[in-house]
Amino acid sequence: QAQLVESGGGLVQPGGSLRLSCAASGFDFSEYDLAWYRQGPGKPRELVARISKSGNTEYRDSVKGRFTISRDNLKRTVSLQTNSLKPEDTAAYYCNAKVPLTLYDFWGQGTQVTVSS
């Protein structure tokens, strides 16, 4: 059974950093595109960053230069390093694993990031 488990969220002051991690099990991790999404209060879920199975990355404009997504296929983890955090980054962050154009699409339960002084 496919499973994604996020960790690393918390409360941080503006300008601070957090490293989010997502541990995967139950599927062929290396064949999946991986992504981090977030959903703030009263907002729709939005893509934050994606890394393809070949290692290509993409980011939403508002996090470019501040966030970095990476994957470790041996450890079956995907991470999101978040730096220079802003209050508007406050959200629940979700890990996603997907094979494009298929029904293979898995989600974690989310980890809360709160940026506040």
C-alpha cells in the first residue's frame, strides 16, 4: 500500500528556515514525479515545487530563490528546504507522488508550517 509521510513542519519567525521531508513506501519511488503542494487558510491547494523522475525541477514564482526541492531515490525521500520564510508561506504542506497521465497519484497527510513573530 502506497504511503507518504511528511515531517518537519512547525512554527518559525519571518526570515527563518524549515526543512520538510516526505518518506515514501509501497510503490516504485524512482518512477514517480514528486511535488510539494500547500494550502493556506481559506485558499485552494497550490503547487509549490516539483521534481521529475529525471531530476528536473520547477517552482512557483513566489518561492523561487527561497525554496529548494530535492529527492533521494535510495532513501525514498523528497525534501523541501524553505528559507527566508514569510507569513504568506503559512499553510499545510502536502507531499505528492504521481506518474503523469495515469491514476497513480498519492498524497501525504500534510505538515503545518506557520510563519509568525
